[in-house]
Amino acid sequence: MRTVRESEAPENAPGPGDPAPTPPVGRRAWLLLALLASGYAFLAVHSLLQKSVTVDELGHLPAGYYFLRSGESRFSSLNPPLVNALSALPVVLMRPEPEAQVKSVQHPGREAFWGNGYRFMFQHATNYRTYYTVGRCVTVALVGVLGVILFLWARALCPMRADLAGLLAAGLLWYSPGVLAHARLVTTDAGSALFISAALWSLHGFLRRPNDSRMLTCGLALGLAQLSKFYALFLYPVFIVVAVVWLRGWDRYAYRRAAWGVLGAFAVSLLVLNAGYLFQGSGASLALYEFQSERMQTLASVLPAGLRVPLPGSFMIGLDAQMGEVESDIPSFLWGETFSGGRWYYFLALIPIKTPIPLLLIAGIAVALAIRERAWTPRELVLLLFFPVSFFLFLSLADQRQLGLRALLTVAPLWWLWVAATLARTLSGLKQWSAVAVLLIWTGVETLVAHPDYLSYFNQTIGGSDQGYRYAAGSDLDWGQDLVGLRRFQEEQGGEPLQLLYFGSVAPTIYGIDYKVPEATLEPGLLAVSTTLYHRRYPMFDRGALRAVGPVDIEAAGLGDPVARIGNSIHVYRIPEGAPPQ
């Protein structure tokens, strides 16, 4: 009997090991998905309007803006250009007042990233907030697309309960406070989650039915992922491992065809990556690079100096700059401890307190049911969980500065996809479904209560979000996002001037705040302190100059309890007469 090859299978036929063909999406499912998407979009957009430009956002939008205006890839000096360019595209289409001249920046990239951020703020101060609002809306849309991908992917993973699996996957993603926190910011975290998930989705489609068109799609998606974030480099070994496991047991012809298809996808991705940088600096000799980071210097030392690097020049320089970022001695804060470098338990300590309790319980139920029911084949587990698990271990065990839970946003969609599909595959009986339904409703309530302060969200295990400053800092709590709320508070106080110690990059005057930075002593009146400054020193932007502020010892300063908490990231104190020195 002749065996039907994968490429000859009908489009809607089950692939190798697939339980059944995926049914088409009905009108009711599309309507329910649209309702979920509308609720997500409302929460994300309404929240972004209440929040000021965060620390890293300062440089991301200008990087994309100057890249699009000049066509020079060197403006992508700290991150690949795709997500930044997408965020900046509507800004370019708004035709801002032209600057005198768009000059190329000099490397190293870290300084160029921040320098261009301040330059953009200076030259577009009047419309600065408007530009960031439309740029943030792009990120909202990208995460919306990601939810649709999870909807379709989950349906394919669980065709017997396709609509249920798809709606669960999209809903768990869209209504997670951790996702909403970054789904409305102009950074690369949320956008890269979309493109990395799309690359693995396309790999799944190719491995189910290998053919040339799916190979090209897979290569395109893999290349776009490389253009979104340097973390996507992990996808190359992940693709190999997934393909080897998935193809086990196939006949020789099908195995070779699929294996060559994966290699072809790699080649296409390299072409897409170089095209995204407009082929600028592609194929340069390794000897021409002067790397600053220890990791890139080590890599260059073991390779031939005359090696032609098949990657864009700015990609290599940006990767080096990112390596330098994680090797820097900028301190981290976790559970009352300030430290440099990494801690293996960093994410394990943050996930239980920054994730809503019902979501933790839902995930726990999925794990228990997956083990008890043996819900997944080995190759499905490798496809969905090998990248999240290996990436989690790499970030946890590497001796490098840890950037916060936002680093895991890259793999969060795959995790919630697996949870949703597991529940759809294994849940049975009214009692089980009722328990999960209660947890889903509880999650929705938590998300609504946290609105619009998703970045500073903490669950009840530590006493809620207002206690978060005792356990975390930076992008896990206070990333400079609450100048809008601070301005509103100042208006409620009749416009009373305040002293400000701010952890953030954007100028407070952009948001109309009347302030001054305290000098040697605190003066009577209002004092606003960013909670991250309780634990570290930071160069605050103050009327054209960077001024080092913090750390602030509230006990030594005798500040007492705050009279107001702005988004749980800024504490406001009333300083009495005769206060001690700062």
C-alpha cells in the first residue's frame, strides 16, 4: 500500500498524530473572540492614556522614527528595528515638523539609544504625548493579533473542543495583568512575543504538512522574529530540537524532505533579517568589529578574524550593546535585597506575587490534569514548552543583570496556550468546569480592580499592590509611569509646587508638573518619591540635565507614612517644618 506523503495530504486532513481535522471557525466563535478583543483593547487603551512614558520607551519610539525617516539601520543601535519601526510608523505618517537635519548616530549603541531619545523629546515636546499615544496603540494592536494567533493555534491543538480552547487561550493572554502591563508600551517586549509565537506556530504548521509554501512562511516568520528582539536567536536551536523530536518515526523520504525544509527556512530567515536592515553592513569581516561586551569579545576570539559575518552590521553592534547592558553592574532589587548580577530564584520569587492567585490556580490545575491524563504527546510538549522552559532556565541561571518579569513576556503566550489547550483537552464534569469558571471570573475581577495600574500589580499574598515596593522595583513596579497621576494629584492640591525625586527618563515638565529637585535639605511642603529610588541611585532628567538622585532612606529622613500613593509607584509625603537633611 502506498503511503500518502505529507505534502499530498488534504489541507484540512489531520497531520501525523493529530487527533482530528480542525473544524472551521463559526460565526459565534468569531463574535465571542471579537467581544474578548474589544474588552482587552478598551482596558489597554484606557490604561495607556493614564500612564506617562516609561524609562525604556524614551529610546524605542525615536529609534524607529529615525530609522524610517533616514533609512539608516544604525539608528537601531540597541534593538532590532521591526517593532520600533511599526510603533513609529503612524508617527511618521502624521508628518511631524521636520528637524533641521537627521544625522546618523555614532556607536556604541547604548549611548545612541538614549541620546536620540532625549533629542526626540527636545524637538517634539509639544506633541510628544500624542506621538507616544499612537505608538502605544500599535503595541495594543500587535498583542491583539497575538491573541488571534493563539485562538487559531489552540483550536488546532484541541479540535474536539476547538472554540473553547481558542477562546481560553486568547482570554488568558489578553486579561493577564502581566501582559496588559506591557501590551500598551512602546518597547520590544510585547511585539517580540507576537513574532516569536508566530514563528513557532508556522513551524508547527510546516511539520504537520511539509511543503514549499509552508517552508517559506516558516522562514519569513523566523526572520521577522529575529528583527523583533535578540532573544529570538534562541529559536534556531529550538527549531532543530523540535524538528528532530517531531520527525522521529517518519519514513526516510518524508524525514529528509522536512529536514531540508527546516534548513531552507533558516536560509529564508537570514535573507529576511538582512533585508530588514536594508543589507547595510551585511557580510562584513569579523575583524572590523570592536566589541565592548565580554561575551562578544570571547566569541570573536575563538572565530577566525577574517570570517565574513552573514548578518547586518547594526545587528552585530546592537547585540554587543545588549550584552553590555546585561553585563552592567546596575543593581536589582528583590524581596528586600539589593544586589548586582543574577539570582537563580529571581523569577521563581516574583511569579507567585505578581500573578493573580486565580491564574496561578488555573495553571496548577492544568499541570495536574496534564500529568494525570497524559494529555500530550512528547513531540507536542517539546513544540510548546521546550522554548519556554529552556529560556526560563537560561535567564534564571545566567550570571547577568535581571531585567524583571518582562523578560518572560516572550514565552508567556506559549505557556497560556498550553494551559488553555490542556484544560480543553482534559476537563470533564460539571464540578471541574464550575471550578475553572469561578477562577476565570475571579481573574477578570482582579484585572478590573488592578486597572489601570497593571505594571505595579501584586497579588494578595504580600498584601496587595500597595506593598509591592517592599519586594520589587524597576519595570516590575515603578518604571516612571505615573507622572499623569502625579499631575492630577497636584491639580487636586490646587497646583501646589512639589519636590520631586523621580525614577524616569522623560522630563516631568512634559506632563505639566511644577516641581523642583531637592538639594541638601528637604523643604516644607509636598515631596514625591518614585519607589524604585528607595533601593537605588538614578540619573533623573531635570530641565535639560541629568541629576543623580536616590537612594532615599525614608526612615532616616523621618518622612513617616505617605499622604498619597500614585499608581503604587510614586509616594507623596508632607514634609513638616524643621525636617532633617535628605
